[in-house]
Amino acid sequence: MDKLKTGIKNLDYILGGGIPVYSLNIVSGSPGSGKTIFVQNIIFNSARNGLKSLYLTTISESQFKMVRHLQGFKFFADDFLGDKVIYGDLGAVLREQGTDKVLGYLTEMIKRHLPNIVVIDSFKAIRDIFPDEKAFKAFVFDLAAALSIWEVTVFLIGEYEEKELTLLSEFAVADGIFHLYGQEEKRFQKRYLRILKMRGTNFEHGEHLFKISHAGIEVYPRMKPEDNELQYEVRLGKKGFGITGLDEMLCGGLTEGTITLISGSTGTGKTAFALKFLLEGAEKGEKGLFLSFEEPVAQLQNTARHLGWEIDRYLADGRLDIKFISPIELDVDKHAFEILDIVREKKVKRFVIDSISSFERSVYDLQKYRDYLWAMGQQLKGQHITTIFTVLNEELFSPMIVTKAQISLMADNVIILRYVEADSSIRKVVGILKARGSDHDKALREYEITKNGINILGKLDKADMLR
């Protein structure tokens, strides 16, 4: 089946390659949801591929006002106006001649310009002019029949509420339905896109974030584990930290392609352990990516230098990359997708997120947070990327809690760092709570972080020091 490529970032991926040609599509949503920009982005991208579009406005917004608003977008080009992008005023026909003349005017415009794409904006405005539902329903079926003869791809834009999508007659004839809507979160106003129907092709179901920027529409597909993503080759190689005592506790290191949680209170050294894991990989020629939501790049470099680690050399030759995203700007819907793009593009073998507690704070729904981590983890494991997520335990001297968000089930390995009090002094201990598919040391061992790095010391000398 031939498809119309929208050219919108990631939308064609969601659509399995694009929108089937000669289909009739409805783009619905409340005022301000981005419907018009969405379709305009598609027709100007199509114009760059040599396709012609006929865009008919009704009484919702004049074509002159629309063009003026489009001029600030990168996808807009004056050169296409009147040639590849042709505007017509269907509203004037409705006001002066009534609904009986709409089909005639539409047929005349299609004969004159022979477009590949036809848009009516707003189609809901036409519905409101008809005297009753029976008359409008007859008009809809006549319109669909007429457009199918001309073999054009159609977009009907309308201010429809979600409950209307299953009730109104125009949705019965639609081949595709795009629904755009917004949500208010604590810190962000977000826009989402759902494809409710698309005849003749597979597409990604569910709620996809999109943003309107200077470039136009940018879509970020929702993350979800597919069935085939849960099936992957298990590799038995080990990835060490380069910390002698810790690698011995792990019987050689972390199993390749697994997910590890390093949980600890503030100041226990979660970041240092994770950073050393990447530096050890860089020493062996493996590319590593450290994604920080906690500390800027310069601060991480200073930490590594203070511990005697040669971080600058690995950053310079590309074996290590550090990226910082401010937790204030963190948007899990967007960044989770972008993170995986970076990992694939850079051919990363070792990956750290410091910390996923920042993810949790950026998501209003805790279940959504768990779903994102699960989906991300499965995709990373499918690519055999050995991953560490650090997580903050806010209880300094509590019993051994990994995380209150109950995400430890998604991890193959769990390393816990915590404080204990002994002889009027505070000590740090490390323990391996879990190492799926591998043996590990069951003892709790003291460790220290010095200017020479991380040193694993002896076992705890008392059994009750964790109380």
C-alpha cells in the first residue's frame, strides 16, 4: 500500500511508514490543541516532495490570518503558496450560497487544481450550519463518495470532544482518526496525540507526547515493551567496576546486558560507583554514557579527578560521554525516547542514569513512572547494554530499603550502599542484595572513598549494625 509520508518527526514511525494515500482522515481536538498546525506541517512537508494540496477554510479562521500565523514556523515557505499549497474560501460559499453548493464548489476546485491532498478546516463548522442530523449525514456520505472518485488524501479538521468521536456520522466514514488534546501537569502543559483509527495499516496505539516548536510538530512515541522486546539473547559475559573487592563480591562483575539498581542515601557514593563502572568500560574500549539529572558535567569531572581517575582522556576520545539534564526541565515523555536515541546512535555498551529518582519526581502518575522504566529497561536489555540506575533512599539509617517506589522487581541486580553507626562514628557499607543468574557474596562489607578511589574493606564485625 502506498503511503503519504508526513515528514513530522517520529510520526511516520508511529504510522508504520505514513498515512495510506486516498484515505479520509479526521483531525479532532479542542481549540488550541494544535490541529491546524499539525495538518499544515504535513502539507508543507508534502509540497517539498512535489505534492499539491488544496486547503479550504470555512468560518473558523480566514486563510490570510492562517498564513500570517504560519510564517514563524520553519516548515513554512512562501514559494509554495499558489503553486503547491493553494488556499480556498469555502466559508464564503456557505454564507452566500448555502450548503447545497458546497459539493459543487469542492468539485470545481479539485478539477481546476488537481491536488493530491484536500483539507477542510473546520469541518465541524459545516456540521453546525446544517438544519438537522439527517441532512448532514447525507452530505457526509455524498462528500466521501465524491472525494474517493478523485483519488485524493483528505483531512477534515474539527473541534470535536472525545465523546463525540464514536457518535457522529462523519467518524463512520473516516479511514483515519487523529485526536489531539492537552493535559495540565504540575510543572508542564503537555499535548498528546492518539491515533484512534487507521484503516489498511498497523500503527502504534496509545498516548504519544507532541510538542509545537519553531520547527513545527515533534512527536515522541510512548514507550512500551513489545512482545519481541521481551525476547533477547542472554549473554554470560561479565562487566566489572574495576573496584577489586566489589568485583569479587559480584563474582567477576555485572552480567552483560543486565539492569542494576544502586540504592543509597545521600553521600554514600552512588554516583562515584556508577561513574567508575563507565571508566572501567572506557579503559577496555567500550563506549559509555552517563546521563545526570543531579550534577553538571564539570562537577562530575572534578569528582573523578579528585578520586584519581583519568576521565578527561576518555571524554576527549569519545569513549565516555556525560550529558546533564536539569531536573527542572526533565520531561519523562520526551527524554525517555531521546535517551534511547542517543544510546543507539553512539553505540553505547555501558549506560548510567543518575538518578531515576529524578524521573519519579517529574511524573505525576507513579504507575506511569514504573511503566517507563520497565519499557526503557527492556529496550536496553534487548540491545545488550549493561545499565546502572542509581536511586535515592532518603532514610539515612533505616533498615535496608531499596526504594519506596517498588521498582526493584525490574532490576536484575541490586547493590545497596548505606550508613551504619559504630563506636560513635559513621561507616559506609555495601551489600549485594540480588544478582540474577549469578552467584554473589552475601556479606556486608565496609568501604571508603578516598583520593585514590573506592576501597572495599572487611566484613561488618557485628550483626546488629544495620538497626
